[in-house]
Amino acid sequence: MGFPEHGTAISAVKRVRIWYALLVFVIGIFGVRLFYIQIIRYDHYKQAALADQLKQEQIPATRGIIEAHEGDSVVPVVLNQRLYTVFADPVDIKTYKTDPSKVAAAAAQVLGGSASDYEKDLKLAGTRYSVLAKKVSQQQRDTLMGYRFAGLYSEEQDYRTYPQSALASQLLGFVNDDGVGEYGVEQDLDTQLKGTPGELKAITDLNGVPLAASKNNIQKAPIAGNNLVLTLDLGMQQQLETMLAQGTKDDKAESASALIMDPNTGAIKAMANYPTYDPSQYQNVSDPSVFENAAVSSPIEVGSIMKTLTTSAALDQGVITPSTTFYDPAHWLVDGFNITDIEEDGGPGTQSIASLLNLSLNTGATWELMQMGGGQLNAKGRGIWNDYMVNHFQLGKQTGIEQGYEATGYVPSPRDNGAGIDLTYANTAFGQAMTATPLQMGAALSSVLNGGTYYQPYLVDQTISADGKTTDTKPKVVESHTVAPKVGQEMIPLMQYVVDHHNIIPAFDQSKYIVGGKTGTAQIAKPGGGYYDDEFNGTYVGFVGGSKVQYVIVVFVIKPHVAGYAGAGAAQPIFANLAHMLINNSYVTPKP
Amino acid sequence: MGLQPGVRRRPAYTPEAASRSNELGRRHKPDYWLIAICVVLLAVGLVIVYAISPALSASAGVSNTYYVVKQLIAISLSLVAFAITSQVPVAQWRRAYKPLLALAIAMTLVAIAMPVNRDYPAHRWVRLGGSLSFQSVELLKFALLIWLAGFLAERIKNGEISNVRRTLKPLLIAMAIIGLGIAKVQSDLGSTGVIVLMMVTMTFVAGMPFKRIMMIGGIIALGLILAIASSGYRRERFSTYLHPEADCKNSGYQECQALIAVGTGGMIGLGLGRSVQANGYLPEAANDSIFAIYAEVFGFVGVVVLLGIFTALFGRLKRIAERAPDDFSRLIVIGVLTWLSVQTLINIGAMIGLLPLKGITLPFISYGGTSVVFVAAAVGLVFQISRYTSYSTLSNNRDTEDRSSYDNSRDRRRVRGAYHPHTGSR
């Protein structure tokens, strides 16, 4: 090889320069492009970056626990366990080229279970949230997340645990997978129990770990939810549930509800329904109706227990006295229909208020309504009775108890609708053509027996906030004058009379205690009109006390199949068992 | 002229003698600017790798110093490569092109024969055991550089540069083989682009008529279209290139994340050690995508400086090419210039959405051993050639530049035994 021929060399130099000029030109274009991206489009990319990099998440607050009384102590009924949900974003797994088989193998090793199942979850199409495992312990979660698989995430979740197992489940409710309270106290006081979630706003790495370098991180600590102490007495609750379950079975009934409340405060001492469910296994419940606390959510036509309130209203109106007697014709023709009594009541004759209640005379209750109207079924009587039902006894509206799905019940309007309103109202006097829940009946009767104060029934005795401040619930007076104080004093012996004449075995020692009650055998409305001939609901309202009424008891038995009438045959035995239980366990202070 | 005692006379330099010995002529001070620029670029790369090392090692689950140590090892190896290529005379490299090319082809075949796995997702790596591996295509670039320079210089000498059968045909065949082996089998369109453009520019500088060059260009364009159309993977890449933000979560992910990194850099950047995108968002943050991280960290100002440094490097190479003592040297230098510049532009172009994304490193800056070592080897050749640059080619050129800018002119007198046959003729 020799020296370059100059002609070639010159041309070569020229060509080198052409190539270099082209290069510099392209670099210039790159510079312009960079100016466009970095300066002109800066805001666009900044936004796009934040959308990826800025993680905004709520830090869940610890949910408040729920406790209740047991004798003189307070014991927990609902506690928390902090566990983790491990999930994958299958799109991220793909995007970040994470090897699903590797993740699956690690998951199987740490969490147990089969790697092939996990692999399926990791490859799940059509979702960005594929749950691999729930209720994973912190240790397991830390081990698995320690591998830092891109696309695999975990989130913490508080799970409820129930040291008293299924006790009071329907009034407690449960917390669903999204951390939201459903049914019962959990639903109604969800906001209080949930607390205030904390906030985390930070530039993070791909796995969501905040970068120390970013300056605009915001972190707000969560505020734990309030702890609640319920008014329940767990011993009483336990026995009520046992007796109610046994009673429902004995009655061959579809279901049953019962409650024991303090008529002098409105505090619920025990409340349950049967059948019930285990809240720790709520996912396995096939019939969601068992989630409901029927004692507050299922109003029915209450039947003859209503006569306690009709009589109280008539006494309060002064149109009758406890010693009033009246001629009972054993039937009234109202709006073309005959209101009659049952055959055993013996036909027409003179009756007292005590026998009216004891024999459960529908004609007697109708007569009381007539007295409120000045001797006739009329607008005046309807108006007065409606005022008692709605404004005094608070029927037809929610009591406001701390329960989800509380029903209002139904009270018909007293206005003449041209379709037999007198017949309708005569029916309401003995508990038909209107509906109420056990709780509404218990709270209304309580107001009569305590001398006229309607307390809002309640379940939460104390609220303890995150900072340790304890707030006692003060009984809330809804209506201070449902009936005159003397009406309560008059109703007590009348209802004791009923108990004493219903052949309850063992009998109650009325010299030491006061035990009163009223049965109800309620007809069940057919859908589309009329009533069933062969199905009834058995109801009962009663009380137990010493020198004053200490407990009001309500029992509803739905569609029992027993000999005799549903009220006396199905509901009354459960009431009797509960009343005996209260006395035998010294829940009742006897007369001095 | 008689012998004077104590003075050894060198034999007179003649073109024939130079030709025989394959010497390039007198030796003078090399182009230290070239080395200085390369060192600056290496330092920039090392600083970036060091700064994002905590983020990278957190994602990969290795120690904090893992990447920096590996990069330092690669730089040490590249110093060895540089030392060898800058010392072993280019003439010897030229003579050794056959075994070199044979070795490169053998290694390429070995790489193709090796099964792919998760760590090595394409047939590109020759695995030597343990974590030791290298990309065969880097060796191939080096071998092709020398073969091409030799081949073209030979054709120039024989006046056959315009000969279709003797020059154009072998080149097109070589291109076809490379297209098949590297682009198709190894799926390495980026490196194919570098090699093909190396061939084109070297042929161009060698003096092939424009018409022929255009023809080659046409054939390449056709091959490119075929290459893109023939593989679903490349079709996806290409459509991602056309609409990168259409599918940021899947196929366009890396493009989008790269643009986000570059865009968030703004005017002055987030600052060293404050990169967010290196924390798992941007794939290949230390190697293929390192420019995006650089742009995020140093902003537009930093990017202009970096482009400036690269332009200076290319300028240095251009200078040496202009002053190369012979065609072979010039072609070597122009080949290296094309290698470095095209690889740089393909890499940066991908990061700023101007070119489809290619798995290709940014010379000197990117983390990744093979690239640094062979780039250093190539620069070593140029460095050696820079010792022998001559002004003569330029002086005979009508558009001679300002003489004072010819920095080696003053130094040449200091080199012992300096002699230049053309000095007298000027």
C-alpha cells in the first residue's frame, strides 16, 4: 500500500466532511427534539410521571372493638386481627416481565397451597386485582414481599374476631371484605368504628415504597375508631339465645325473636333471633335473611299484645278505669264485617278490663276504641288512637336504635278513606292492620310501665375514643308523657292478672316479684288480601320486677305449629322461661 | 554526505519502504484530546451508574456496590484492550483480519447456538461460565471494521472502487449475511444498523460513486421493510415507535417511561441521586436507557453539554480521518466514527421517541462490559493512527483550514527523528 493518491484523498476528506456535517445535523435535530420534550412538553411529562410515581393511598385506621357487660365486668365481643391480602396485578406482572412461575413457587412455599393455582391467579386475564391469598399473617407477608416481585402487592386489612363466637351476631353485624360494616351495630356505627383513615402521598418506587429523596411526601397518621361498650349483659344474652333456640324448635316455628330491655332507661339487655349465624363465617351463609336482626328489622301485625297499649290509651284518656265493667256483645258489625272473639271466650256477657286482657277480647279492644270516640267508632276515636300509636308510643317510625336496617312498621292513617277505615282502626286496637317490631312494642310498653317516659332504646352504653376519652350514653327521652304515671301503676296489676290466669308452670311468686304479660295470636296477612286460616304468629309482651318494673320482655314467634293458640302456646313459654331466668339468676331485685 | 561519528543516520524514508514495512510514516504526539473526551464520557457513565446504584440494587436484590464494581472491572478490561490496540501496529491488525473475522464469525455462531433463557433472552451472548459473558456482535463490529478498511483500501489501490463485481457485490453479500445473522437470528436490529451504516459510510468515504451508494441505500431500505414486516415482534416495535403513548402499559412501556424520564428532567434536571425513574419504572436504566436517566437527572442543560461532548468526540475523529496518513487508516477512523456516532444516535433517538427502540448501548456511558471493552479497542486503533496524522492531504486540498488550528504541527518537531517526505515539497 502506498501513499494515498491525492485525488482520492481530497475526495475522501470531502466525503468525511459530508458525513460529519450530516452527523452534526442529526445531532442538531436531537437537540431540538430534546428542547421540545424537556422544555415545551415538560408539564405533560411531569403529569404523566406523577400519575405513575405518586402513590396516594389511605392508611386504614384500626377499627374500634366492641365490648359488653358481663356482671360487673366488661368483656370483648368483637376484636381485630391485622392480616394481609396478597394480590397481583397480572398486567404489571406481564409489563415488568416478572416470571409467574417463580412468584408462584415462592407463594406456595411461604403461604402453602399449590403453585399452579397461584400461577393461574398471576396470569388471570381481564383484571388488575387478582387475589392470591387472604388473611395472610404479617410474617408470611413480610417474607413473600421481601422477594420484591414487581406486580405482586399486599394490603393490610383488619379482620374481626369473635371471642364470644356467634353470640349476639345479628345485633353486632359483621365487617365485609372491603372493611365496611354490614348489619347491626357494625353497619349503623360504621363511621364511628372505622375511625379516620390516614393518608399517604409520596413519590414511590415501582413497588410503592416511598422514596426518601422526594420532598413533597405527605403522611397523616390514621385515627383509630371508637371502642364501644354495649348495654348487653352477656350472661343474659347467652341464656336468652339458648332459650329462644330451644323455644323455636319446641314450637316448630319458622323463626323467633326476643328481647329484654330496661324500661327505665331504654337500654337493651339482651336481644336475639333464631335462626342465627356465626359472624366469623359470614361468607358461608346461604340465606342472607339470617343476617338481619329481625327484632328491629321485621315488623309484623303484632296481634293481641296491642291491647296493652289500647287499654293504656283508654285509661290515659280517662274513658275507662281499671275497675270498669262493660257489656260485651261478642261481636261488632263494623263496615259490614263482624268483629268477633274466639269461641272459648263464652259469648256475650259482662266483662272487666282485666278479663278483657285475660280473655283477649277483640270486641273489648274495639269497645275501648269506641270509648275514646265517645261511644262510637268515629273520626274522633281514630284520631285519638292514632295520636297514641304514632306520637305517644312512636309506632310507625324508627326508634333510632344503633342497628342497620331498622324498620318503621306501619300505622294506617286515621283519615276516612271511604274503604272501611273504622274496620281498619278497630283492627289496630287488637293489633291487626298495623305492624310493629318487637323493639317498638317493647319500647312502647316500657313507656307505659315506667310511668310515661318513652326512652329511645339503645345498645351502646359507652363510647371510648382513640384518645381514651370515655363517653357514657345518657338515656334519651323521646316523649316524656306517653301516658299519665298512674296508668303504668294500673297496667301492672292488670298484666299480672293475665300471667296469673294463664296457668304458667312453675308459677311466679307475685308476693316477691311482679310478673305481668299479654299474649298475642296474630293473623298473617296473605299477599293480595285476607288472612291465612292455618298460620299465625305467636307474640308476647311482658315484664318482670320487684318494687318496680325492671325488665320488659318481648317475644315474637313466627309461624309456630303448636296445640292451642300461638300466643299462649308458642310465645308465652319462652317469655316464662326468660322471666324465670331473670329471677333465678338474681337479675331482678325482689320486693323489700 | 559522510558518516559523522556518534550520529546514526536513519535510512531515507521512501514510499516504497513505507509500503513494504506497512509503516504509516513518522510518529508524533498522539491526539490526547481524543482520550480526554473518552475519559470524561466514561466518568459521566460511572457517576450515573453510581448514583442510581442504590435504586438498581434494591430492584435487583444485589449489594449497593454491585453495579459500580462491575463497571469498574469493565473499564479496567477496556484499558487493557485500549493498550493492545493502540500499541499493536494497525498494519498488523490489517494482516490479521482473516483470523479476527473467523473468530468473530465463530463467536457469533456460538452465541446463536446457545439456548436462550430468562437472563439471556436472545441468541446474542457467548457465555463463558459463571456470570462471565460477552456479546459476540461487539467483536464482530471490530473484526468487520478491520476487514472492511483493508478490503476497501485494497480496492482503492487497485482502482476498483467503482467496480460492481469486485467491490459492490462482495459488500452486498456481506450485508446480506449480516442482515440474516444479526438482524434475523439474533434479532439485533440496532447492531445491524450500526454495522450496515459502518459499511455504507466507509464505502462512501472510500470513494464509491453516489449512485452506487444510493443503490445500497435502496437495498437497505428494502431489507429494513422486509425485516420489520417479517417478524411480529418487530412489527409491534415499529407500531410502538409510531404511537408510543397508545399502549404505555404494554408494548410501549419502555418508550413511555423513557420519555417520562427525559421530560421530567426539564431545564436543569432533578439532580444527581434524585432519579425517580431508575427506581424500577424505566427498564434497563443502567444500560440501554441510561441516557433517559441522564436527561432526567441533568435536564436540558446537561443534555446539551453531553451532546456537545459527543459532538466534540466525533469532531476529533473527523479531524483524524481528514489527516489520516493513508486510505486504510482513514477508513478505520471513519468506521470507528460511524460505529460510535450511529450507536449513540440510535440509542438517544430511541430514548427521545425519534427512532424505534433498540437494545443498544450508549458508548462509554452505558453500564455493560462488552460494549465498553470493544469501543475502547476501536478508540485504541484511532489513537494509534492519530500519532501518524499528516497535514499533506489537507494541504493539497483547496479548502484548507486555518493552519494554526492544526495542533500537531508544532509538536512534530519535538518527536525525535521526525521526518516527513512532503515537508520539502510544500
